[in-house]
Amino acid sequence: MISTPRYGRKTRKRYGKTEQQTRELYECPTCGKKKLRRRSFAIFVCKSCNSVVAGGAYRANTEAGDTARRAVIAYMQGQLSAEEGS
Ligand SMILES: [Zn+2]
């Protein structure tokens, strides 16, 4: 949290919430353990299996990321059924 009296209450509050999200541990998509830690901008590393995952800028999962993931899964399933048909 910013401890100077700058920027106003709302901005400081929002910054504190975002910073807290960067410190949280998230669920690893590879091993399923809650050991995914933010290393850098949008880069998350699992402390258990050492896999590196791209995520949101400040947290591992975002609404936009979920939408993209669903789109990719739907596309892959379409590809698979198309290959089975031929
Ligand atoms: Zn892991």
C-alpha cells in the first residue's frame, strides 16, 4: 500500500487491492496445487512443479482469460470432431 498522502483515497484503495492480488497464491493449472505465485508482469510460476504460466497482469485468472480459454476449447473440440468425420 502507498503510505504517502498522494493520489486520493479511491486510487490508494484500488492499488492496495491489486497489490494484495499479486501476493496471493493461485491454483496451478498443471498440478492443481495452490502454489502458483506471480513472478513478473502476467508471469506466474508454480512453486511445486516449477511450471511457468501466463495469466493476468496482476492475478492468475481474469474474465477475459476465461472467455479466451472457452473459445480455444470450443475450437479444439470442433477440430477434433471434424477430423473424426473425415
Ligand atoms: Zn504446479
